[in-house]
Amino acid sequence: MKKVYRSHAKVNIFLKIVGTRENYHELLSRFILIDELYDTMWFEPNHGISFDIVGDFECDKKNNTIYKAYEALLDYKPQKAIVEFCKKHKVMVYKNIPKFAGLGGGSSNAATFLKMINEALALGLTTDDLAQIGVKVGADVPFFIYGFKSANVSGIGEIVEEFAEEIPKIKLFTPEDIKCDTKEVFKTFRKFFINDLEPELAEELKSKTSKEILGEYPPLKLNDLFHAVLKKYPEFYEHKMDGWFLSGSGSTLFKVK
């Protein structure tokens, strides 16, 4: 009987850029897992020729985060058994998380795939091992590997510290007409807003609960990428609403229910 996995979405309660590391941006952010929004993933038998990923994706296989996770896994633990298994099994993904929306769907899929294959092949990789592999795929992947309900995430995403709190109920709104490209948003941030960093505010926020943060600070203050999204996608002004916060680098707005 096949095992079906849930690949959850996340929102960033706050996201502060605190520095740069070569081409990467160092951040401090509060991630919370969205229990009620998730993709589902499972393995099905395949014809044994290539590693196939089946789902509603808008990229070719080589650019899919699941395929990148597969490559990162082989870099970390080269094994013929992994290659053979992925030829004989395709990854099925039923998408519910909106794409290009700042909800971490691709990163969550990559993390879930790593957990799935680690379990299926009894590779014996620890959570820390999987997170080390995952950060090579994307900054959000380690958070999904650890699976905490709430966490402070720092560095380039590799430092994930569980934050014990009551998780607020979140309402989401994702415009259908805007798809935010993470790379372009960060490029815009670095070009126009890199001199406006607030590391002291980031440190202040990390010790507060998510409810306190959302109740005390305005949306444009909490997400350093909000200005970059508005500059890169001026049409987003039509959707910007008072009291709604931006998640990550995407187009999804959220507020406490």
C-alpha cells in the first residue's frame, strides 16, 4: 500500500535581511507551518528508464526543486541504489499550494521528497543530514525538513531554531494574476534597498510571539522584501490591503483570522 505524504505551506511572520554572503542574503525570519494547506506526494512504480516527476509544474524537470533535491542527495551520498530506485519509481505530486506565491511550495516538495526517499531506502540520514542537503536546494528547505510548527530561521536558511508558541490562525489571499519570481525580487532588493537593513529590529522580533509581532508592527516594516515586490510588480498595488502582511518573496498576503 502506497504511503502518501503531506508537503505543507509556510508563511513568514517577519522576514528581515541582515547581511549578504557572496551572492546570498543572510536573513532572520519567523516561519510558521500552515497545517491546512499542503500538496500531497507519493511514489508510484515507473518504467525504469529515468527519474520522473509528475505534477502541475511550470518548469522543466532539471529546474524542479524535487530533481534538485535528488541531485543534492547524490552529491551527499552517492549510491547506485538511489539511482535505481528513482528509475523504478516516479514521484507523484498533487499541487494545492499556489506557485510563485511566497508559501514555500517548491521548497516543501524538495524537503518532503528527501524524507520520502530516506525512509523508502532506509538510508539512515538524520534530520540534520537532510537539512544540510536541503539548503543546497533552497533557503527554505531546512525549515520543512525539521517540520517545526514555528521556528526562527537565520543564516542563509541553514539555522532553524524551534520557537514555542501558540500558532495564530492565518487567512491567506493569493492574487491569481501575479507570479513573483524569487530571484528577481531579491535582485530588486539588492539593487534598491540593500542599504536599509535593520538587524537590531530583527533581533527584537525573534523573541516575540507571532501574535505580538503581527499586532505591533506594520506590514512594510516586517518584510524587507515587500518594497522590492511593489517595485518589481507595481500591479501588486491593486492587491495591497491595509492590515495584510506579505509572505516571503511571493504574492501571498495574510492576516490573523
